[in-house]
Amino acid sequence: MAKKEPVDPVKLLVAILWADEEALEASLIQLREEFGEIDFQGEDYPFEVTGYYQSEMGAQLRRRLITFESLVIPDCLAQAKLKTNEIEDSLESQEAGGRRVNLDVGYLDHHKLVLASLKPAGQKVYLGRGVYADLMFRYHKKKLEPFAWTFPDFRDGRYEEEILQIRRDYLAQLVKN
């Protein structure tokens, strides 16, 4: 019989989508309050792969990846998703008609990047409390390998160097702990 192995902590990551700079800054404050100090902030990339969010959030959307100093246990993902949704709700604009930021929370470990979702789909694994885990990449042969369902902006390679840097930082952090 297999023995239960200890679970390594993971690196919490948030992919922030926004058009409103004020909403971005407010979300960063709330994310720090909830998850601790931010230790990585990536570049701001144009988000033009879909028009899905434009009616709600406006034009000229951008996405930024951030991570947090403290490592976490992977089973916190469902709670983290519920918390990021609360942050989104707190920043909603009645005048603009909806969200001002979209916070896709997930984690990175040795082998993969997982994002949390409230939407079911064939590849997603139910975590509880209405939250699903959605595998975006696996790390294989020193590269990130996306899947057919991986978000188009993640799949096109624009974040690859940042994610690989986050992975290197995470592995170094694991050694220190």
C-alpha cells in the first residue's frame, strides 16, 4: 500500500485583467491584505485575444501576473478563488456596469500551473465550494506545455519567460524553507 507523502507548498499567482488603473491599484492593496507581500509583478501585456470582457470592463484591457512572498498549501485554492471574487465584487462599478478587474488566482509548483475557476468544463477538477481547478501548463523538458483549453493569451507564449522565472524563484524558495 502506498504511503501518504507530504505535500510541497506552492507559489500563489494572480493574473490580473483590467483597464482601469485605479481599480488595478485598489486590487493590489486588497490582494496584499489577503495574501501577503507581493514578490513578483510582471509586465503589463495587452489583452486582445477576446472581446468577452470589453462590454463589462472597457477597451484596452491589460493583464499582469503577480505572485506572493509566502508559499501556501495547494488545498487553499478554492478559498483563494472565493476571496478574489469578493475583491472583484468590492471594486465593481455600478456606472460602468460591472467588474473593473478580473482576478484569476492559481498556483505554480514543480510541474504545473493551475488556475481556479467557477465554471465547470470537461478538463476541470472540482475542488468544492463551487470551485474547479483548471490545469493551464505542465512543465516538461525545460518548457511550459499548454493544453488545448489553455487561455489563448497564456498559450501564445507572451507570459512564458515570466512564468519560468516565477518557477525558478519558487524552486529557490523551496530550498531555503
